[in-house]
Amino acid sequence: MADAQDDYPAHLETYTSFNKLVTFTLLWIVLLLVSMALGLVGHMSIFAVLLGIGGTVALLVAFAVLG
């Protein structure tokens, strides 16, 4: 029973890290789909490229700073 108490902080840290990874992945997939829709359907390819690159950098910076 004592081992279960000792493992709880490690499990909580792993769960939190996995939750952040899943959140980042879902947000990046939505950003990718929006950029593709703007470029292919909306015929706004320059804006789609800028949004895709800028959004990816913003996501990486946000998750690095806030994580």
C-alpha cells in the first residue's frame, strides 16, 4: 500500500503531460484543417500559409511558456 502512495505524484505528472500533448495535437490539427480550408476552398492561399506558420509558432511558444 505504501508503494501506491509513492507512485501517485509520478502518475499525476504523467497524466498532466499526456493531457497537454493531446490538447496541443488537437489544436494543431484544427489549425491545419482551417488553413487547408482557407487555401483550397476559400482561395486565400497567402493568408492560409501565414495563418498556418504563425499559428504553429504561436502554439509551440504558448505550450513551451505555459507548460
